[in-house]
Amino acid sequence: MDDKNKLHILWTNADMDTSRLMVMMYAKNSMLRSWWEEVTVIVWGATARLSAENAAIQEEIRLAQQAGVKFSACIACARELGVVSELEALGIEVKSWGPPLTELLKNNEKLITI
């Protein structure tokens, strides 16, 4: 797959409206409507807790995953907030994201920051 057809969404804003009506809506529709071949949502900061604790967001994540959206969370954030196991139970990969994010930026890959 060509990197120009991959999108990463760096999700740091834990506002419910923004989470539902931008991040989840765009990520899910991007896959359902073939706007992108691959979409990965990077769960970072407060969104780790939101994902672990909020049933409505968990349902949004599940629906996006069914559409083919990948989710991956910052392990440092997840550890700090005590939600590693909850995120993994949601099928969210938990890993170190500092170096990969740096590479995305250095390579001018497609990244939306919310």
C-alpha cells in the first residue's frame, strides 16, 4: 500500500463532541467510503482514560474497528492513567508512540491532530 493512502489521527482531545463528531465519524467514514486505504487512530493523553471509562466512546471505537479503523495507544499515557488493561480489552494496541510519531512527522506522512 502506498503511504499516501494511509492516514493517522492523533487523538488528544477528550471532549465528547469532538471525539464523536470528528475523530470517530471521520475515521469510520474514511474506511466505509474508501477515502483512505488505512486509518489509524493514535490514542494519546486524556483520550486513553476516556476510551477506557466511557461506554459511548467504547461503542464508537467498536464500530470504527468493525469498519477497519486501527487503534493504537501511547503506553506511557496508558500507564500513567492506569488504563493499559482496559485499552487492551477494547482491542487497542498499546505501545511506545514517541519514535513512530517522530518518524511520521519527519517523513511528512498524513497526520491529523485533534
